[in-house]
Amino acid sequence: MLALVIGGGFAGCAAAHLLSMQDGMDVVLIEASGFLGAGNRTRWTGGHPYTFGPRHFLTANDNVFRYLDDIVKIRLCPEHQFVTYIERDAQFYSYPINTKDIPSMPESQAIYSELSIPPDSKSASITSASNFEDYWIASVGPTLYNKFIKDYTTKMWCIDNLRTIDTFSWSPKGVTLKEGSSAAWEGVYSGYPYASDGYNQYFDYAVKSTKVFLNHPLRVHSIANKEFYIHDDVVAFDLVVSTVSPDLLFEGVPSLPYIGRRLEKVVLPVEHAFPKDVYFTYYGQHENYTRIVEYKKFTKHSSPSTLIGIEYPEINGRRDYPLPIKREQQLASQLFDQLPDNFFSIGRAGSYLYQIDIDDCIEQALDLARQVSHGSYDGPVPCKQYQFDL
């Protein structure tokens, strides 16, 4: 049986690895760039290792953690904290929003009043929310929403009206309002590889039994027949796993919208820039950047200097984040419906879902391998949306 994997990021490498372990399966992987790992690949600048933004590994799934940890050992970092800067207060606060910070906020009385809504009434408002703005106002009240959430999200998605985001019935950080601990995640695995080159050895290991073509553009001959060009030859595959945006598979279809990120890297002449357990910082108001990461917090790189990465949203840049809007997701679903049997679509771009991360890519690949081994096809592999109990 001959399988094609399109794309060599985490989803593609995990799919190639797990398919190559199947009896009688030969796997080919094509990658448009000159390297595997996409934004998760470790590169170096000024002697410092870095990835495209913070790429820590987070999962609530024991099987997913064990799978990756068996190949590239993961250092757990339960102390990992986020903070967000609120310029109008000239103050950093914990993020997710934490009740312990409310007393120090200038609007504390208004915030407590808004949070005193009876639980049943609040729960009903959250359940009935149909868009991002209504969900967050129902969850934390208008003052905290305007203080922490509105400007940041408007900037992140490069949109003016947050009511157009209509798929958020959950919080990207797992909780809207936290009490007590400043740790970003509790009750889940949160970590980063011990290796100085991060996940790179995983990508190399995952494709050791796969024929890999780097710098190879995607050229479709026939989706229905699962025929693709490998260099100038048309090859028919028994099984295809795509990790690229579904609109790239078809000619003449509208491009699905994405928001990109530009990363500016700066080496600073200090050993550490952030406080002890703070790994990265959000900027929640009118700055033109959204987030800054100090890489050595994850990598534990030893150096008298430190590297920070500053992230800027771009509407016409890279295709990093699919828009969390039902209308666009429905267009992606229409394309998924045109895929033939034994054609899987996984990963963040392949699923056209913003909330896909490293752990979801691995879980999707594990689900795919189970489907293939059982001889059953259930359509594009879905993403499970985890509700972390924080």
C-alpha cells in the first residue's frame, strides 16, 4: 500500500511515522520548504535556539504525552506562568485573569459588582452566548472584558467587530477567570524537550522509514483518483494524508482566510529578561505586537545573554491561524466533503481549526493510524476540543 503525506510539520511527521509502522505500508512525504518541523523546528540566532514563537508541549492525554516523551524526552514545567501588560494601569497582571489581582485594579469595585451575578443567571448567559464578545462579557463582566480581552483579540485577529468570531464557546487558555495559583496550566502535562535542538530529533526519527522530498511543491493531478506529481511523474496513491489548508488541494476555489505572524528576534545583554517563572508576556491593548517570549525559559539554554521573540499579527503574511468563524469553517467543510475515501486531512491547517496544537496533531495521527489498521474510513480525522479542569 502506498501512502502520501503532504506537509512535514508535526502533523505530517507524526502521520508518516505511524503509517510507516503499518505492515505493508510505504510512505512518501512531500514538503514545500527545505526542512521538516515547520514553525516547531529549532533554529539558532546569536547562539540561541528558538522556534517560531513559543512551542511548549501541552496535553491532557496520557497516550499522547507518552508517545512524544518516548522519542524526545520532555522536561515538565508546571511553574510556567503567563502575564499580560495593561498599559492604562502601567501594570502586569496574571493571565488567565486571576481573582487575586482584582484588589489592585482601579476598577475593582465595578468588577466585583459585575462578578456578583447569581451563578444560575451567569451560566445561562454563557450557555446562550453566540459569539466571542457575548461569551466573555457573560463570563467575566464588561470591565474585565474591556480591560484584558477586547483590544488584545481585536489586534490578534486583525478585525474590528469581535461579534463576528462565533465559534468561541470555550477559552483558549482553558479558563476565563482563575483563582489562586499563578501557574498557567494545572492538571495537564506542560513541558518542552530537554534536547538543545528541541523537537528536531523527533522529526528526523519520525521519517526514518519514509521517503522524504524537501523543496517539493504540491501539484495535484486528480484528487478523486488520489494522483499527485512526484517531480514530473504522476503517481497514484492508495492513501493520502494532507496537512495543508484544504483550499490548496482544489483549483478555482476561494482562498480560506488566515492571520499570520511576523517574528522579530532580539538578543539582550542580560542573562534573564523575565521574572523567574514567567515564560512569556501578552500585550493586551494598543501596542502593535501581541506577545513576547523569552526562549531560554523553555530551552534552558545557558548564556550570559538572552533571546526574546516579539510577535506581530499580519493579515497578508503567513497562513498561521485559521479564522475561528463558522462561515469560513463551513467553506472548509464543503471542501472536506469532496475528498475521496482514504483521504485524511489533519493538523491546524488541514483541519482548518485554530485550536489545533502539537498534542492534537499527534492525537489525530494516532486516530488515523487506528482507522487505517482497522480498515475503516471515517472521513477527515476530527480534533477533540479539551476542556481543561483548572
